[in-house]
Amino acid sequence: MAHESYDFNSLKEIMEITDGNLASHIKALEREKYISVIKSFKQRKPNTKYKVSERGRAVFKKHLDGLEQLIRQQRK
């Protein structure tokens, strides 16, 4: 969530995964409404970008909070 949105190839490069693997993850995130898909054309070529939704942002924050709590408990 460092940037406003990412295109498919950027995500694939950052995550170092295959097209099929990334597509599966994107479908799952989209199905849960954690991301929104923005389709457009860039110099006559299709360009698809993915953006985290408010729901996705809230769920991710809750996940991070849970991880932080787990870490704090382990330090005791």
C-alpha cells in the first residue's frame, strides 16, 4: 500500500511470482472487495491497475494490529 495503485507487471515484479499465481491472488482479493480494479488504455494497449479499497485497508490494518499484539505477547 505504498503507492496509490499498481499495474499487473509491477506487482508481479515486486512480488516475484508468476502470472498465474498473481492472477489467483488478485481474483481472491477482488472477490472479497479488498481491492478495486481500474481498466484503461495506455498508448492503445490495455492497462489494468489495482487499488486497495477502504475495506481492504481496514482488514489489512486489523491484520497488522493482530501481528503486533502477538509480537508483544512473545516479548513478555
